[in-house]
Amino acid sequence: MSTPIAYFLVVSAALFTIGTVGVMVRRNALVIFMSVELQLNGVNLALVAFSRLHGNLTGQVLTFFSMVVAAAEVVVGLAIIVYVFRRRRTANVDDLAVLRW
Amino acid sequence: MTEAVWLVPALPFLGFIVDLFAGRRLGRAAGWLATLSVAAAAVVAVGVGLDVLAHPAEERTTIVHLYDWIRVGAFSAAADLRVDQLSVLMILVVTIVGTLIHLYAIGYMEGDPRLGRFFAYLNLFVSFMLVLVLAENLLLLYVGWEGVGLCSYLLIGFWFDRPAAANAAKKAFVTTRIGDTFMLVGIALVFLRLGSLDFSVVLDPAIEAVQPSGVFTVIALLLFAGAIGKSAQVPLHVWLPDAMEGPTPVSALIHAATMVTAGVYLVVRTHLFFEISGVALVVVLVVGVVTALYAALSALGQDDIKRVLAYSTVSQLGFMFTAAGMRAYSVAMFMLAAHACYKALLFLSAGSVMHGTHELSDLKRMGGLRRRMPWTAGAAIAGALSLAGVIGLAGYVAKDEILAIASETGRTAVWVLGTLAALLSALYIGRWLFLTFFGDPRSEEAGRAHESPPVMLVPFLALAVGAVGLGVLMLDPETGLVPTFLEPVLGAVPHGDAGVEAAVLVVISQVVALGGLAVTWLVYASARVDWLALRLRLAPLPRFLGHGMYVDDLYARVLVAPAKAGSAILATVVDAGAVDGLVNAVGRLFQSLAGVGRRVQTGLVRTYALAFLLGALALLAYVGVRG
């Protein structure tokens, strides 16, 4: 017998929630970034679990897409963060509030 | 050969292109290239002329189709050239006189840093002028018409770093544009009412039945308004005297020999409209006589060597319109050709004087130049005698034929006023001649004057031959070469038996011409009259005439000043107040609205993340509620 779907969904929800809270409360751009990755992986886990439940591969294929996109996003995002850090000597997002009214 | 007529405007245009792009690199060669291109056009024009002559008199009109230019619905205008007796005469005058003046300009403009540009404009002018006279429809004619206006503007303002030249160019452009606007309306009316713009259609005598004669009156008057502007007739004559700010070859070519005669050409070409109307012909006659008299009077008061000639040109053009107003179209055309010769000659000699005296142009400071500039003086004497109307010379043949027709056909008032204008012509040109070349030098520059180089003197000879001898082409108005040549297109010269005997007319005209010259010789050259003292005693009169009877000042007060005041009101109250106010109010409205909305933008990443989260939750809740 396979593991009940609820176990996977609990872990997935936990990962997503940790990620969401991380994005909301942390100030370091790198940590926010890591939290976003946690959210993504939470969703990926749910996708794979449902894929297994339904017995087709659609969810798993979608997961590969989301991983590739995440990798690309990381490249761009990290590059921005590195650049911002070089110019401003900080990675604190609250200090980067110049684009406002 | 007739088929190659397109080469006539194309060759100067080619010269324009080359001089425009390579003028600076060509240096002096630019002038020779420009001269050669016009000379080549003259050769082609002569070939076309011979070809036309080889046909019998009734088959001399050829329409050379180049290509379809515009074809929209019922409207069509083709790039067609019309070769007939009238256009052949015009292209011969334009190309031959043009070549001579180009040649002269090589010497006159020597050393100018923008030589290539000058000759490019001059070539472009010749090209447009040839399009104007060769055009088969009114629209193509209008292209040439505006093109020569553009070149006139560019060349009057050629020395645009002088404010006077820049202003004169602007004035010429705007003033002629007033006439051109009427003319364009007239052309539109021709198409609306007569259904075509082609001369072969609208200038067919059968067109008379198409519309009531009132329509033709309106069309003729609108076209004539264009002619008034271009040919500097009263009341739009004010630009021509100021146009003398341009280089002298320009004054000779554009403002004496060719462009200003375009109005005469237009009236003569479309004379059918004027004849059907009848009223329009009277208007042409009145404007012509008034202008001839007014400008001759004003010329008498000018002190600038070129402004005398400018007013003289206006006056002579008035004579041409007088002839056209009396249906003596071929006489008008003959006078146009003769005037092109003797007035170009006078202008070129004036330019030679200025060239030899370091740009001296005040008649009061000249004198005695005939000793230092014999060739120039000879040219000026030939031109002046022809203009004054000394028997046998081209100017005499043209002007006295006009006066004779006025007398013969019972237009006594025209004859009297015309004779008066002729007397004034002899007076002003005598004054001009004697003040410049006779007596003793009245300034240092005049005393040290030097003769111009041969390249400037050669054109004198050719033009002097024309100014003196062109009369042989019209020895008799009925059997002369020019009238018989033009008769199939322009009709016979009208005749009557009213007025005095022909012999008496000749005597009167000679008394007028020689008498006028004698009086001016006595006053200005014989040293028997202290003309400077006389002038001081009469001060208000020379000033009145010198200002062209204050027409310019009148326009400045009555037209320009109210227009400026009106524009000031429009600019400050209407534009800055109402229009800008409205636009700014709309801008401020959205600015204040945005002032509220933009507070949302905090720039804090985490605020955005929160908004993002709340939005996602709201979306989720919505999906959940909907089931």
C-alpha cells in the first residue's frame, strides 16, 4: 500500500507556509529568495503527490518545468542581488526602497 | 527634336543636382557647369524652335506626354509639356538670357564661399521657370510657379547673414504667396467648373458655352491675382524693390527678365478666360496702367542704383499688362522679350558698377564712371536708350506699339497716361544713367572704380544686341515676325482708326523720350544746374517718391500692425489663456488624482509581498466560494 496522500499534502503545506512567512518577515534579500524556493518546492511536492494519486505523469512533467523556471529565476535574481550588494553594500530589502512616490 | 523638349528643364535640373551635392568640391567649376547646363538647354530650345518653325503655322502645337502624374477619380493631371509658338518664345528667352546671366554671375560671384550653392539655386530656378512655361496643365504650371517663388526666396536671401536680405526674402515670399493663394483657388475653380486643367481642353473657344460668363470673370480675376503677386503689380508690388537685396545676377535673371514676367505669361496663356469675361480684361488694363504710372513716378525718387531699376521693372510690367488688357497679347510678349534684354542689360551694368566700386550703390555718390568703366557705360547707355524709347530700339518698338494701339482703339485715357509713364521712364532712366556714368566722381570709391573682368563683359554685348536690335522682329504689328509667329495662338493684334495719325504718334513719343533724356542731362550731367540744392529745396517730393508714395508704410500701419496686434491677443489671451489653460487644467486634475493613488507605492518589497499574498488568498477564497 502506498502512503496516504494526506501525509504529502501536510508536508507540502508546511513547506509552503514556512516559505510564505519567510518572505513576509525576513529582510535579507538572500533569505527571502531562499524562502521563495521553499514555497516553490512545497508546490512541487504537492504536484508530484497528486500526480501519483491520479496515476498519470502530468504533474511530474509540470514539476520539471517549474524546476527549470526556478533555476532560471535564481540565476537572474541572484545576479540582481549581487549587483545591488556591490553598489549599495547591503542586502536588506527595507533599505532598497528608492522606487516609490 | 520636339520630343526631346523635356531636356530643356531637365538639363538645368541636372546642373542643380550636381552643384547642390558637389558644389563645394567643384569650386569655380560649379559656375561653369551651371552655365553649360543652361547653355545646353538653350541649344535644345533652339532645336525645338527650329522644329516648330518647320511645321506649317496651324500644326505647330505639340503636346509631349511624359507620364501620368496624378489620377484620382475624375481628376487627372499628367506631366505633359506643351510646345507651341508661345512656349517656344518663352523657353528661348529664358534659356538664352539665363545663359548670359549665368556667365556674368561667374565673374560677379567670384570668391563667394557659397558659390556652388548659388549656382545650384540659379539652375533650379531656370528649371522651374521652364516647367512653368512648358506646362500643359494649370497644376504643372503651378508647380513651376511655386518653384520659382521658392528659388526667388532662396536667392534674395542668399546673403542671409544680412538682416535686410533675410527680411526682403521673407517679404517677397509672403507677398507673392497672397497672390498665389488666390491663384490656387482659381485653379481649383477651373477644375470644378470646367472639368479639366489641361490647356487643350479649357482653352478651347468652345468652353465658353459650358458656364455663364460670370464664372469666367471669377476664374480670370483669381488667376490675375496670382499674376499681380508674381509680377509685382499694384497693390502687391512692394516686395520687388526690397528684393534688390539679392545678388545682382539674381535681380537681372529673376526680378527683371524671367520670373516677374510669369504673370504676363499666365494672362497671355489664359487670355481666353479674360476675353470671355470682358470685365477681367478691363481690370488687367486698369492695373497695368496704374502700375506703369505709379512705379515710374516712384523710380524717379530712388537713390539706390538697383531700386531705380526695380521700380522701372514694375512699371514696364505694367506696360505689358496694359498691352494684354487691350488684347494685344503678342505685343505684350514682344515687350516681355525686349524687356528681358534691356532690363537684364541695365541690371548687369548696375552689378558691374557695384562690383567695380566696392558695393557702392548710392547714385548720389557715383558719377563719372564712364571714363573708368567704358564697357559697362556702353552697356548701360544701350539699355537706357532702349528703355527710354529712342526710335528704332527694341524698347521703342514695344512701348510705342502699345501706345499706338491705345490711341487707335480710342482708349484716349490709356494713351495719355501711358505717354506720361513713358515720359517718366525717360526721366528716371536718364537720371539713373547721368548720375552714374556722367559728370564728375562724387566719392572716393567712384573715383577709384575699375572695369569688370571679361567674363562679365561678354554678356553685355549679346544683351546689347538684343536691346538695340530686337525691334527687327516686330517692325510692323501686322507683318512683323513675332506677331505673325504668335498669331495662331494669341490672335491678331487689334487695330482701329481712332486717335491721331501714326506719324504724329512717333513724333510725340520721340519728343517724350528724347525730351526726357535731354532734361535729365541738363539737370544731372551738364553742371548747369545744382541738382543737390534743387533736391534739398524740394525735399518732401523726393522723399515721397523715394518711399514709393509710402505704400509700404501704409501696409505696415493698416495691415501689418493690426495683424500683429491681433496675433498678440491670440497668443496671450486665447492661446496662453484659454487653450493652454484648458490643457493645463486637465493635466492638474490627473496630477491631483495621482497624488492620492501614488501613496500606495512604498518601495518596500515586503509590502508588495504582503499585497501579493492577500491577493492570492482573495483569489483562492473566491474560487472556494464559487465551488
